[in-house]
Amino acid sequence: MISIRSIGFAYSNLPPLFENFSLEISRGETWAILGPSGCGKTTLLYLLAGLRFPANGSIEIDGERLTRPRPHSGLILQDYGLLPWSTVRENVELGLRLRKFYGADGKHASHNFQPKKSVEDWLERLGIDTVADKYPSQLSGGQRQRAAIARTLVLEPDLLLMDEPFSSLDAVTREDLQNLTLSLCAEQRLTLVVVTHAIEEAVVLGKKILLLGAAPTQTARVFENPSAGTEGHKEGKAYRELCIQLRREMQRETA
């Protein structure tokens, strides 16, 4: 689904974050991007979202070169991106209103897009129907994140990009939303790429884990984690061993 081919990227007047970097992500896979601060985790996510572009090389999704934000990619940011002056329902409806204006291709006006599930369906599915008329400031962090997820999924994306989506939540809420995200990705057959700074979260969410080291990143270091998302995964030996291995690798990178 995603082909990153020999890309290079650097911010103006700063050393490069990526040089001749390549990666392949297949449809339906769940990936976690892990690494120390400043290594380019969020930048890579923005490159996949079409919000930034490589200086050289290319990024293709479903065989099409990425030259702008892609309508079928959903991006959920750490601060949720909810409009504070709009209710939960209005926030969830926002993407649909924009889709009607720009059309399904992101360029041409169209009024024909009919989602398989309505806004009300997603409010109920995400368990926020009872707070649909409240404003973001009246919600808990978990409810705001659920609203952001509902707003994204009502547009029926095939790729879900998440930037440290659960970092500000308490442990119980974070675990609940991790499980919900994996369940929704399986249910909707989504490809998931999530950035996290937490080793344990990466091992919970990603069946494949991309570990970025000190910039510039040139080689994709990918760790297989096939039991992610299965029942009892966090209590298993493979989970503990992979957490230890990743922590050791990250300490080596920052030493």
C-alpha cells in the first residue's frame, strides 16, 4: 500500500532527518514508529499524510505518488484537533461537510458521498452519543480522543495515521483506547501507522515496529511482533522480551 523510495528530508538550515530511506507497508498492517526525541517520527507521519514532502525520492500510496494530502488517509493528532466552539456532533460532522465541498478526490465539489455509517452510528459505536451536544472543554481526554476517531472514521479512510494519540491519558483510559483502535482497524480493514515514544505502547499496537535512531535515518530497522492485538499478548513472554530488546536498542542509540 505504502512505498517509501529512497527519500531524503531536512528542515531548513538543519541536518537531514532522512537520507536514502526506503520502507514498504502492506495494506491492513499495523505499524508503530518508535525512537528518541528529534529522530523524525512525527515528520515521517507528516510525510505519509502529504503535509510535508521529501527533497528527493518518492512516496507512493496504492501506486499513486503522494503530492498532496490524500482524502482516504485519516490523521489524528496528539491534541485531537477538535474545534472548541463546536459540539461533539458538529466536530464529527466536520469532515463530511468538507467532503461535500471538495469531493471525494479532494479537488472537485461533490454531493454524492454517502458514508456507510452515519455520524450518529459512529457516536454510538465510540460510546460518545450521550455527550454529543457537549463541547470539547466539557469532555474528558478519552472522550475527546473518541470524538477525533469518530470524525476520522466517518469518512471511511483506508489508512489511519496517529501521532502519539494516547500520551496524555491515564493508564486505564489509554489501554481502553488502544484496544478500541486495534478493534476498529480490524473491523474496518484499516492500515494503521502510529507514532509513539512509549516502548510498551509500540509493542501493544504494532505488529511491525519501525525503530528510528539518531538522524539521519538511512536504514529501516523493523521488528516483527506478530502477536500484537491478540488476547493475553501483554502477559506473554514475547511481549516482555521485545520490550527489553527495544529498550536496549534505544539506549544504544542515545548513548
